Amino acid sequence: MKFEVGKSYKIKSFNDDEIAGKLLTLGFLPETTIFFTRKSPFGGAYYFDINGIKIALRKEEAEAIIAV
């Protein structure tokens, strides 16, 4: 999924079951609203705010999220 800085998204599902397990333990649950705060300069990390907690994900982890 392509995320835009400064926008909120609602998680619908995941496209990779292995990565989904990790994301679920971090609090990235279906129907949860996440806020995309920034991307690292070379695109290697994506930074999210989820329920007041700031979490960095690798690009491939963030791309496993299906959200609207």
C-alpha cells in the first residue's frame, strides 16, 4: 500500500500472513486507525502513530498492510 505522510488510515487486512503475525503483536489490528507520520529519507522505514504509540516499520512490513 502507498501511504501519504500526514494521513490517517483504517487497517482492513494484510497481504502477507508471516508479516501479519508480527504486525498484530505490535497492535496493528484490523479496524484500528493508524496515522502515517513520516518516511525515512531513503525509504527504508515508515513511521506510524497507533493509539498514541510511535512505531517504525520496514518498508516491506508497511507494504503488507491493506488499509483505507
